[in-house]
Amino acid sequence: MGLTNQPPDLLPGTLDLLILRTLVAGELHGYAIAERLKVLSQDVLQVGESSLYPALQRLLLNGWVRAEWGVSENNRRARFYTLTAAGKKRLSAERAEFERLVGAIQRVLQMA
Amino acid sequence: MLKLIRRLRYLLRLQNVEADLREELELHRAERQQQLEREGIPASEAALASRRALGNLTLAYEDSRAVWVASWLERLLQDFRYGCRGLVANAGFSCLVLVALSLGIGANIAIFSVIRTVILRPLPFADPSRLVMLSTDDVKRGLHEEPASLLTMEDWRAQSHHFSGMAVFRGEPAVILGGDTPDRVLAEFVSFNLFSLLGVAPTVGRSFSEQEQRSGEPVVIVSYGLWQRRFGGSPDVVGKALTLDQRTSVQQFRIVGVMPSGFSFPNRDAQFWRPIVDLDRQHEERFRFVGRSYNVVARLQPGSTVRDAQSEMIAIGRSLEALYPATDPTFPGFTASVVPLADYFTGRPTQAALWILLAAAGLVLLTACVNVANLLLARGTARSREFAIRSSLGAGRVRLLGQLLTETSVLAVAAAVCGLMLAGAALRALIALAPPGIYPSTNSSYALTDSVRVLARSSQPGIPRLDEISLDPVVLAFAVAVTIATALLFGVLPAWRISHVDPIDALKGGATVPVRTRMRRRVGSLLVVVQCALAVLLLSGSGLLIRSLSNIRSVNQGFRSDHVLLVRVSLAPSAQRTSADPVRGADVLARREFYKQAIERVGSLPGVQRVGVLTDLLVRGYVTGSIVVNERPAVPVGTLGFANVGPGLFETLEVPLVRGRFFSDDDVLTQIRLVSTDLDQIRSRNLTWPVIVNETFVRRFLADVDPISSRFRVDRDVLRVVGVVGDMRREGPERSAVAEFFSPYIGQTSEIAIRTSSDPLALAVAVRGAIRSVNPQGMVLSATSLDRRLAEFGAPRQAQTWLLTAFAALALTLAAIGIYGIVRYRVSERRREIAIRIAIGAGASDVFCEVVGRGMTAPLLGVAIGLVGASWVTQVMSHLLFEISPTDPTTFAVVGGALAAAGLLACWIPARRASHVDPIEALRCE
């Protein structure tokens, strides 16, 4: 089942990275995360909304984010996700790895 | 690790979190809808669009949930639930499997518990693996584990280097007087250092001192049980008196200590210990050769092995034999065999028997596993369609395998639980049935004179330490191991086979589609062959044991044992008698008078036919040394049986008189006169002791002379034969009679044999009253029927026989189930073919014969293999057999026939069904 969660245009594992990054500024609920991703990527990254939630569960399971129920800007009960210390560590590690990878791809594209 | 904890936390509040997820997703959708409405899209369309955007809500929900649970854990739960449902749906099948497995597992657990307690659990002494027994092996007479003399032990101790200490012990029956009832127990004479050598200190008081042993102080250490029973466990027991009757004397002993609870040495019948009496040095040289009655226990030096010690003891034995040349040709020598204490306590034959039983239990479990595997295979083929569908829906092979294994594990665990309960019940029954540990030698007869050594040896084998058995953690671990092994054994093969089903073939073929039919059939047949062979093995073993048992029952014991009451009576000695004044004529006369009157009173009771007295009917006294017949050269006697017999005994037991006459009252009086006569006088006046000998005695020693009035000399007594009686098997029917002689004497403790016209036990109370009325000091120690006493001899063998028979019956049942399973499966598989054959004219009997014929091939092959194996395996148990060859053809024929009959019966039902197939119906349903 795993592969069906990821939109094909996203590198595997990058969704987790992106979610973690959106949470750096502060807590957000699921819908807000999706919106933020859309806005920040100028609509390039259309996260399959159905794959957002499994990813969030994965992050919860790994202890990288924490979830708490709160009230949204529209006065609705919503679950807000916060980055944990482990999550911050994870983010920087994944980010470094991602940049190494992208750099490598770019080098290949430029030189070849 | 943290991840697992989070996972578990999630699982524990499952419902709540799932509701959260649903709410969260719903919120997302609502926000999206609002957003769309804000962008100007109508509400109804916005709702649809928002749903589309989110995709499959259920899938999102499931995927999210899957992150938490859809791992092995949930699959396991799913498989478990599915497995249980499947088992419940096939209740008949499950019950069959469950019964077979729990019987197999239960048998294994029970036998292993016994082995663990009796063999594997260390003895309750300090560093018990370093404790060994030193005993002389008398190869010439085939005696093992013979005791040694004190002097020999001292020589061993002085010359050996591999031992850090040696101690001796010697048991003697004793009666504790005082209180309501006299206690007949085993008194153990021990060297003062025994307790420190074993590394166990008294829990109250102290151990013996060397000084107490040297000066022969009357001190004792009592067992915990005796302390509780006689003294109510009171702590001021030290210094109190214990009044004992030890054969020739009544004496008061001072208690100096109490051993801790659970301590028993050498067995549970030993209720107190007292220091050995140091021999006075003048007599010692003589006792180097004859006073061999001490068991020697020793502790190995750290670093020394049994093997080192053994080779050293052989060298020491040789040098001692050179130093002290034996004058007696029958003297066994001074060479000690070194046996670990644990092996000495639990004889090697008992150990071997237990391992054989465990092997039998293992075989039964294996048969059960084979059976279950076979049933699973058969069921699996029926389920191949189900698996094909699942596999075509995307279930991986590992997944299918996992599910099947979960199912079998559920069965195995359920069977293990049932098996444990069965084992517990079986153990309780075993403890109740089996005889207790080593029996005390209950023969407290007087010797002819003190110069003739009478050895009374325990003749009743039992299983020691049996009462300590319990289901402990090690046994439970064993049970778990057995269960896992079982589940794998019967689960893996069918699971592997089924998971290899090709879905296309299976779905294409219709209701029952055998895949690689020939292979499957071969596996099934092989299992049946193995099962039948195992059943034949077990049946042959139990058949031989049953035949042995019936041979034993038909043995002529030499006496009539039915309707006989045996009453053990002890005449408490008069208070004036002390140890300084042993057997005296006057005392013996009083005793004789007591027994004479007792016999008369008992004889006049209604229902009593005859009465006789002897020392102990079923425990033999032994005389060792050599015999001189009619002044010819001395002949070593080996084992010479002996008993004191009063008038009327042979008549009561209906022992046939072959020559001469039975004892008369005059013989008894002669004997009593002789006992009170000086040894020198007897010699100078050439007085002879009247005796009756048995037929074996005549054959061995008096074959070429007229036995009546023949004289022979045993040690220093001259005996004159007045009669010859038939042989009696006094140590149980299994032991053939030995040469023995009987003296017309009445010991202080004797057995009164009473032939009754009705149930002997019903007379016990009246007999006790009659004896009490003669002399209130006469103690009735026990009253049982002779048949019951004889049954005790056979109890271990009987237990063994029925146990093995139960296993064999189990194996036979399982084999029959196995045959039934495979034949039935084949018939259902060939239903269409059979229908066609019937349609084109095959008769019902043709089909029937064909099915039976094919079905019986594998069982018959199994029988053949089993019989070949049995003729080889039964050699191992030849020591358990009685007057039957380990390859007895009759037994083997019956066993083969029984299995074939069971096989036929198992084929019968499916074959009948096959011959009644309705071709139209069978062909239509495809």
C-alpha cells in the first residue's frame, strides 16, 4: 500500500521533510499544513490531501511531532501539530541529506 | 523501543484515536469546502469538490490507521481471530486434533516431571555431584553395591587421595516405644561425620561428636517428621528420651538434635540416626571379612573425578587383597566400585525405564503430530479454493503461511493447556498408585546364633523421591518447548504445501482441486506408513509386557495366596530385659507360650481354618558363607535363604511336603533348648538343629544323598534335615526360588498367617482382639491380606505395563484416525471418477474392494516396517520381560493383525460411502 500514498511527482520521503519544515514557524492543523505547502510552493506542490494524514501519523509514531486538540481560526475543534526536539533534529538531518542529493543531481545535470 | 510503547499506547486507546482521525479528516474537508465557497463555487458543488480533493476518505483513514497498527501485530490478531473462527466452524476436526495433541503433550509433560524429580534434580545435600558411594562388587556371585566392613573402609580412607572424607551408614529396623502406637521405622547407624560430609547441619541441637561414637553413648538425632509427630515440634526436644526396641534390646536414647525438614538419608523410612558402635579392636581382624554391613559414602576432592577415584580404588583393592589373603573362597575382595550417589539412589534400571517411557511418550506425540499434519493436509486441499481466491486477491505466500501457522499455534497452545491439566491429574494418580521409595528391610528375625550373619536386604524396588514431584518452572519450560516443537512439526509441512497452491489451477478445477496430486498423495501415504510403524512398535512393546504380566500371574508360587491374612506381631520385651542380657531360654519360652496361645485363640475364631507363624513370609533372611554337607569339602552357598517357621505354617499356606515331615511342637522346644545352650556344649555334645529344606536346596546340595537325616554345617551350626518342602517364591513371583532352609523357631517379631474361609481383611479386628487378649503387650504392627502384599511386588511392573499399553492404544487410535483421514480424502477427491465407473457398470463391491485395497497399502507397509523395527527395539527392554522372548512371534502376529484390523475398519466407512456414490448426483454437482 505504501507507494499509493505518495504523489508521483514528489521524491519519496520528501513529504515528511516538507511537513516538518512547515511546522518550524509554529503549530498548525492538518488543513493549514496542506494550504501552507500549496502557498509556499506557489501551487507547484499539490500534496495529495489523502496522503497528508498517513504521513502525519507516521511522524507522530516516530515522535517527531506532537498533536493537541485546540480551536482553529474558524472556531472549530482542530488537531494542532507541533515540532518536537527530536523532530527538529530529524528536520535538519533530512534537510542536509536532501540538499546533498539535490546538489548531486544538479552537478550531474550541469556537467553531463 | 519508544516507538513500540507509543504503538501500544495507541492500541490501548484505539477507539478514541480512531474517532479523532475521523474528526480531523472531516474538519479538513469542511475547511476545503468553505475555501471553495469563498472562491464563489455553489455550496453543493463545493461539498462534492472538497470530497474529491481529499480523495477516498476511507482509504485516507485506513492508511492513517495502518501507520499505527497494520503491522505484524494486527495481522497476528486478525489471523488469530480468523483461525479461531475456522477451528470453531470445524468443531469435529478441531476436537479430534485437540484430543490427540493434548494426550501426547500431557504424556510427555508427566513423564518429564518424573524424570526431572527423580533423576535430574540434584540431591538436597551440599555439592551433591561430588558425593559417591563406595561398595564392593561381588562379581562371582553377581551381586552389586555390596556393603563393606568398617576395617575395609578405614583402609580405603588411609590409602586413597581422591576423597576429602568418608562416612558409613547401616540401616536396621527398630520400633519406637511409648505413645499410643509403636512406630516401626528404620534406624540408621551412621559414623559421626556423616552429616558434615553431606553438608547438612541439624536444625535444632547439634550433630554427633567423635567421642560419642567411641564411647558408644546412647544418643540419637531424629528426623523432622518424627520430631513433629512424637514431640509436637517442641524446641526443648534436645535432652529428651526416645525408647527404642532394637532387636535384642530395649534402650533409652537421648535426643541431641533434629534434622531439617526435607532431609532424608538414605531414604524417608530412616527416622532417626545414631552413632555406629566402634568395634573393639580384638575382634576386628575377623570382621575384616565377615562384618560387611556398612554402606560407605564419600566426598570427592575438588578436581577429582569418579573415573580417577575408580582407578585408584582398583589399585587399592589389589594391594589389600595381597595384604589380607582371604580364607573364604566366596569372599568378594576389597575392590570398591565408585558410583555417584544419585545413581545409587535411583538405580540404573529405574532411570532406564523412565527414559524408555519418555521415548514412548515422544513417539506418541510424534504420531499425534503426524496425524494432525495429515488432517491439516486433507483439510487444506479442501480449502485450496479459499486460498486460491485469497492469493489471487493479493495475499502473499508469507501471509498465507503465517495465517496457517497461527491456526496451528492456536491448536497447539490449547492442546498444551489441556495437556498440562492432564499431566497434573496423571501425576497425582501416579503418586497414589506407585509404591513409595526404598522399603526398609522388615526382617528383624534373630539369627540362629549370633555367629551366623543374617542379612536382610530390601527386595522391593520402588521409585525414590516420587512424592516430591511437582510441576515446576523447568517442567513448564519443557511444556512450552514441546508445544512450540509440536506446532512447528505438524504445522509447517501442510502450511508450506497449501501456500504453494497455484490459484489459476485451483479456481479452474472446481470444488476439490488437488495440486500436484501425486506428490500430495505420496506425502499422505508416507505419514500413514510412519504412524502405523510407530503404533506397531508401541503395541509390540506393550504386548510383550502384557504377556510377561500374564506369565508372572500364572507362575506357581509354591503356596496358596488367596484367603490368607498376614498379621505382624511383636511381643514387646519385658521391661527387665536389658542389652546385657540378650536371648535367654526363659524369655524365648515365654515368647513361645505367647505365640502358642495366640495361635490357639486366633484358630478358634469363626471363619479361621488354619494358623501358622514365621518371621516374614515375603522378605527373606539370607545366610552367606559356605556349607559343608556330610563332612564333604565346603561349598560356597552364594545366596542361601532362611526363615524361622513355627508349627502349622506350611499347612496354612498349603506348601506341599515332598519328603519327611513338617515341624512339630517338639522341634520348637528342641530349638529353644539349643538357643539357650552354650556353643561349646553344643559342639562337645554333637547336638544338631532340626531344619526343613526346600527342593532347590536338595537339588543343589543333597542331590546324591538321602535328604532326610542328612547333616550339613553352616558356619558353626550343624543342621539336620527332617523334611523337604516344595519351593516358595517368597520374593514375588518374578524371582525364582533359591535354596533355603527353615528353622523351628519363633522370633520376637513374627508374622502370623491365617487361612480364612471368607474375606481375610474382615477378620483383622477380631484377630487383633484375640492377640491382645493373650498378652496386652503383644503389638499388632500390621494386618494385610497376602494377595495384597503380593500385589505390592508387582505394582511398579503393572504401572509400567499399563502406561505403555495406554500409549500403544493411543498410537493405535491415532493410526486409525490417520488411515481414515487419508482414505476419506481420496474418496472425495475421486468422487467424479468413481461416479463414472459406476455409471459405466462397475458394481458397488468392485468399488468397495478397490478403495479398501488401495487404502490398505500404506498401513500394511507400515506394519511390516514396524515389525522389523520392533524385533530390534524390543531387545532394549529384554530385562523387563518375564519368560518371553523379545521377538515372540505370537505377540508380533497379534500386533500385526490388530493394526491391520484397525486399518480395515478405518477404510470401511469411506469405502462404503464410495460404493454408494450416486453417479447422476456426483457428476451433476460439478
